[in-house]
Amino acid sequence: GVSWTAKNLPVTPTDIDDIAMSTDSVMYVSIVYGGHGRIYRSYNGGYLFVNTPEGVASIPTSDSYTAIAACTQDANFVVGVGLADDATDGILVVGQD
């Protein structure tokens, strides 16, 4: 980009692992916060972020999501891979609204 502006997530992560764009305005970021991996989504190009999944769904506990992939054909589809809770195994999560 021509210019950059620092934006804050709703929490202060100890690590930012990956960023993936599905459209010009929808993006995902995987972070570590409180010892667990989280995936946040922005609907407005990174101005504001919300924790996924939204609503009553839940996401498996992990130590981190080291890589994420966002679908350019479906902005509500994201895949995350990383280290499962307490480093017991790998983890693969698929999120779709």
C-alpha cells in the first residue's frame, strides 16, 4: 500500500502468526493471546476486528494457528492449521458461515 496505519486488535496478542485476505475488505489474522491461538476477522479492511467464530459456535482450543488461508471466492470460508492445545498434536480447522 501507499500508506500504512497501525490498528489495534481487541486484545493485545503475544504473537501474530499469519494474515490472509479473501477480498479487498475481508481479512483474517491468526494470533496467540492468553496462551491460545485465535483467528480474528475484519469486514472493513482491517479497521475493526472480531473474534471468530461469531455467534454461539465454538472453535477447538489450540496453542496457535500458524497458517491461515482465506478463500477469494467465499469471504466466509477460512482454514487454519497449527498446534493443538497443550502441544498434543497438530490442528486443522475449517470455518464457514
